[in-house]
Amino acid sequence: MSGDWTEQHIPDQHGRVAIVTGANTGLGFETARMLAGRGARVVLAVRDIEKGRRAAARIAGDVTVQALDLTSLDSIRSAAADLRATHPRVDLLINNAGVMYTPKQTTADGFELQFGTNHLGHFALTGLLLDRLLPVPGSRVVTVSSTGHRIRAAIHFDDLQWERSYSRVGAYGQAKLANLLFTYELQRRLAPHGTTVAVAAHPGLSNTELARNTPAALRVPVGWLAPLLTQDAEMGALPTLRAATDPAVTGGQYYGPGNRGEVRGYPKLVASSPASHDQDTQRRLWTVSEELTGVTFPALTAQRADS
């Protein structure tokens, strides 16, 4: 095999259970397809169950579909209960689903849509499934961030839900920065257990449905430039797959495309912004996320209290 990390580098996944959110299309679909192709038992956790079933029918292997709406804490709790009932162990939880640059909207629980879906929804799902991962050596939580975590990105603790004013780009930057802050804090709390690691990845500029809410003024130039700047979803999924399966992964790492600017290319370790490594912000966001979602991580909390 070449030095570039490709689908062929994914180790055998027989006997492993992988849950992939947002897996009916784009990056999530390709992630699920390649994991199933290497033998994993894959769960497509999706909002639209019919689209999920159609996606599952296109994937060869052991694939099931689970209803999951990350904009609703009730749905997240229901999905987690279903998954816990059917899967006594989970090897991979891949927090892939997301929305980008949406007009101002709120989730069923009143959270700004991008922050609520991309961060709070996955925070809650991870907390509710973590005890299925912790006993499994080599298990991983992989959360998909974005280069957008550097663009107008900060955690606005004084207005997390953008109630005073709203910026599509700023709200997306906050959500994607939150994904990284969550990953790094989760890894620090997981480390004493020695079984599960938390890793992040980003797809560069991938040609998927995620960009459907690009502001109107940018749609034409983006459409012209897309063939030159973007890569297909299959390539865009590789950083996530490397984070999920590469035996060299140690946790607390971030994978993205290897070409200049991290826009496209084969996956490699990349750096995230200084803001993403601020431990005070990581801890504060964790506490606020627990308060907003009502989901705690008791096994990890107990471990920190005893340390």
C-alpha cells in the first residue's frame, strides 16, 4: 500500500459495532459504507428513517437504521434507550451529523440550531451511550469538526443561543469550536480508564449537502469554484475513518486532509486553533452543556472526583 492513508488501510472491523450519526448521505454515508465493507456492524442513526433505509439498502454488510433527531433531547434519549437495548457494547460512536450556515432557528428545546445540533445533541448522545463504550478496549468517540472552528469562532457564554443577534457564520464557528473543546475535555476525562479515546476529524472542503444553506450571495461563486476546491464525500470521510480505525491513534488528536490549507487530500494529523486548547473554556463548556441537556457523565465524574 502507498504512504497515503486510504480505505485500504482500514483494519478488519469484524466483531465491532459502529454508530454513525447523519449516515444517510454524504460523509456519514461514506463512513458507514466503508466500515461495513470492512466487516463492522453499522447503525445508521438518522433523522429521516425512510432515507436511512434507502441508504442502508445501498450498503453491503450488516447495517441497521435507528431514528435519531439531534434537534430533540426527547429523540436523543429515546434513540439511546433503543441502542442500549440492542447493543450491549459499542466500539465506535461517530458524531458526524451536522448543519451549517442555517437561517436563525431553534431546536425543539430552544437551542440555537447549529449549536444545539452539532454540539449539544452529540454531547447528550455520547453521555447516554458512554457506559456501552467504556468496557470495550479500543473503543472510540469520533466527533467531526471543521476548519470553520477558526472562522469568527468563540464560545459566547453570555449569549450561547444567539438571542441578541445572529450570524450564520459565527454560530457555525461556535458549534464547530465546541466540537473540539468537547473532544479534548472528553479525552482528558477518559484517559484514566484506559479503554476509550476521544478523537476529532474534519473533512476539508467536501462536496456534500451540508453547504445547501450557503448564503445566496455566495452560491454562484461557490458553485463555480467547487470542482476546483472541493473533494468528494468518499475522500472527505477518510479523516473520520482514520480517527476511528488507525491503530496509531492515541486520543485527543485531530485529523484532516493533508494538502496545503487542509482543503483536500489524504488524512493526516493536523492542528486546531489555540482557542480549542483552552482548558478553562473546555471545562466551562462541559458544565454548561450538562446543565442545558440534563445529561451527565457519572462514570467520568466519579473518576475525576477520586483522582
